[in-house]
Amino acid sequence: MNQLINPSPVIHEKKTTTRQESGTQDVREDVRELIDSQEIYEHIRDIVDPEHPYSLEQLNVVSDKDIQVDDNFGTVRVQFTPTVEHCSMATLIGLCIRVKLSKSLPERFKLDVTLSPGSHATEVAVNRQLNDKERVAAALENPSLLAMVCKCLNRQS
């Protein structure tokens, strides 16, 4: 990239993991593990921004308060906030969140990934793209776009 969209973003400190490991529990196959918002946050917090070498958590693009999970109905809703309202990477960031969660969660979950209300100039269009299965599938068939998604998911911050 020749010119950064946000040349000097505010960097926030990474939080320590607050999730308690269950230790040695009696694991039964007939009981499913409940998924909560903290688990979703742990999956997406370390996704690396496509423009900067920082995680979405460090840039305050994702936060645990913007995640809702209804385990009974199998729904996960994630809202994210780009660092600037004209961010051209918003769709890519949302795609990264969607791909990461699709690979991490059981198939019973329906994902809803959206921009935080009022956080982006083209919020409605981006939200429509991110939640249209055919558009997402088409985007992931594009080799260069898929490579960018993989780069954001695989880099360590």
C-alpha cells in the first residue's frame, strides 16, 4: 500500500486473557459446551489489521462488549468499529472476522458481522456484503483477497 488510510491510529494495550480454563473436567459427549461472548472475543481479538501490524483488539476495532451470543438459538452477533469512518478496509476486516469464526465455531451457529452503528460512511453497503453468503463465497474465491484474509488471520502481533 502506498498511502495509509489511517497513518497514526491510537494503539490500546492488549488485555490479559480473562477466560478461566476448565482444567480436568469430566468430558461427556452427550453434553455440548456452551459458547459465550468471551470465547468469541478470544477467537477474534488477535486478528491483525490489514493496514497496520496491530491486532484488532489493540486498535479497538473489536471489543468484548460488542459481541452477543445466544447459545440456545445458535446466534453470534459481532459489531466492529473501524479506526476511521472512511476506512476502505472495513469489508476486509469484517470478512476476516467472519472467516475466523466460521472456522472456529460449530456449524449450528449463524453469524451476524456488522459495523457498529454510525461508525462508517458506507455502513449499510458493507453490512449487506458481509452478511450475504453468496458475496462472501465469491470474495473467498478471489485468490488475492483470500491471501489477504489468510495473512490477517495467521500473522502474530
